[in-house]
Amino acid sequence: MKPSFILSALGAATGALAHGLVSQILIDGTLYDNYSPYIDPYKNPKPERIGWTTPGNGPVGVTAAGMACNTGSTAGSLSAPATAGSSIKFFWTVWPESHRGPTMTYLAKCPGTDCTTADPTTLNWFKIDHAGLNADRTWISDTIVAQNSTWTVTIPSDIASGPYLLRHELLALHAAFDANGAQPYPMCANLQITGTGSAVPTDTVKFPGGYSPTDPGILINIYYPAVTNYTIPGPAPYVPGGGSAPISSSVVASSPRAATSAPAVSTPAGRVPTTSILAVPTTTTFTGTGYPIPTLAPSAVPPYGNNTRTRTSTKFTQTTRIVAAPSSKVAPISETSATPTKVAAVPTPVVPVVSTVIQTVGVTQVPTMTVPAAETVTATQSRRGGQAVPEYTPAGRHRRSIYGYGI
């Protein structure tokens, strides 16, 4: 059996197993639920989001109109306030390890006072972050998986204030050895960026059109021969001050060195692509304990032997009601218009709650021994939001499950 046939079969199998989407976004310290195609369409009334709609958790074609913000996407009705120079963290659903590849993030300034009526295929997109192949030849998708499917980028500190459309994507290359085998997973969200800068980046692309199916970072066999030099699709990320760098400092936060540049390669826009090989490999270890587990200390220990123990317990039903605060209106930042921008409300923090669990235990000893019939146990457990827990633990994870259900 030829290796090419094996790789084709492997790519087809892994491509059918699982996909992913961004379930939540942490912007300038505020957490927002992103649009979920598995929940939002069935809610009445429909929830208002900053994120644009997506039909599911699958990929789009490199040359399809959906390369901008996903297939058939429509604008979110809210805009998230963000400060130039602040961070944005993306919380992906569980990302399949087989879907190895790079990540890229873009911004595009919208006409008017917000991005709710913008056509993303007409906007000029400039890249603010990208990462591909690590120094140890693992992929940045492996890093994202190790970080509990999260990735953080920084808004350039000197860009002009105004409405911006945020575009973030993962590019899966597990089947990219075939033409049109690469799988982009893009998403968009509305921002209102404020700051004191005035920069307008000029190294921009349009989507579709930013990538070509034959780009070296799009048409590539990542299995054989071993990849030692990977060209990330698209332009170099914008750097405050007007320049561009081959790789964002957010790839390996502890490494002060920049990536090396690749030889010039012809691209559709005539750009010189860059590589993501880092000079210094680093390893980050995340620790945490998650939720505390209460210890139940019974008031009486039943005797051992041939006995019959009957236990009954009462299960309390907990109902959480989330009340959204009215959306506030903000005045246009750099444009004059009578149409206000709808800004997403900041979620209300949840305070710690003490739960009381009452267990009634009936114990009958055969033939003659009996023990006290009841015990009361009180356990204290802090709910999510009531206690600071490490982000890279199940308790500290700000995301929903693989299909977007639950918290």
C-alpha cells in the first residue's frame, strides 16, 4: 500500500471525527458567550451576541465567501468595548489533536458607527497575531490543546479608535496534502475599540482572497517529510509603531527572541511570507486543583458484619436565573451618526454559596445490634466565580462543551 493512500485515508477519517468553534471570548477582562449554532436558534427570545452566526462547528473553503466570518454568517447585534493594548482570549470547544496547524487573528475597521451592518468580504483586514510551528516542531494547535483550548492575543496599542470586526481562526492541516484539503475555522465578533492612537495599518488583505489554495502554508504535507520550516498564510502581524514582525510575542510569552524569516516566496499579494520557527523552545506547566471536594464525616459508623443498611437521601434542585442588564448606549467614537451602538452588558459576578446537604440514613443490624438512625452533614463548596481558581483547570475553564451545551 502506498504511503499517499494511507495519508489520504487518515486525513479523511480524522476530518470526520470532530471539529471546533469558539464558545466564549474574554475581552478586556469581560467574558462573553459567543454564538452557538446548537443553542441560540432554539431560544426564545433569541440571545443577543457580539459574535457573528455560524452554521455549525465545521470548516469553510479557502476561496469561499465564508472565509471572512464563516458560511452564511450574519452580524451579532452587540458590540464589546475594548481598549487598545488590552488582551483578548478565545475559548475553543475541545479541539481535536489530529487537526494540527496554525492560528491567525485579524482586525478590520468598519464604516459607520459599528459593524452590525458591515459586509466582511469588502473590509480591509490586517493581521494582529499568528503562530504556526513551534521550535520543537510541534504545532501551535498542540499548544492550544495543552492550554485547555485557549489562545490569547493583544490589540495593537496605537490603532485608531472606532468600530472593528475581529476575525480569529484555526487552520487544520491534517488533510492539506490534497488540493483544497486545508480546513479553515474562522469566526468574527464586533468590537468598539477606544484609545489614544491614530494608526491605520496598510498591509491588509480581503477574505476571500487573503489565502490561495496553492500557498505553501495551505497546500502542505505535514506528515512526510517532517516539517522543519512552515510559512504561515497571510501578511505579517502589525506591530505598534507601524511595522510588522514575523511572529507575535504571544506565541511563547517567556521568549524575548523573534522568529527567523523564511526565504522570499511569491504570494497572491506579492508579500514575503514569514515562518514560525522560534529560536528558543520553552515549556509551560499549568497546575491547579479544580473544585474542592467536600469531606463527609458521618456522626455514627455502622458496625461491620452481616447487616442490612438502608439509605435514603433528598436531592435538592438548584435553579440559576441569569438576568441580563439592559444594554447601554455609547456615542460614536470617530463618526457622526444618530444611530447608537449597542454594547454588551457585563456579566454579574456570582458570590460563594454554602450548600447544606441533609442525609437520613436508616440502619438495621441483624440480629440484635442497632445504631443511631440519622446523621446531618454540612459541606461548604464555592461555586464558579466565587473562588479564584487557575484558568487552566476544569474549574477555571471559561468555555462550554464540545458542542456548546452547558457551562
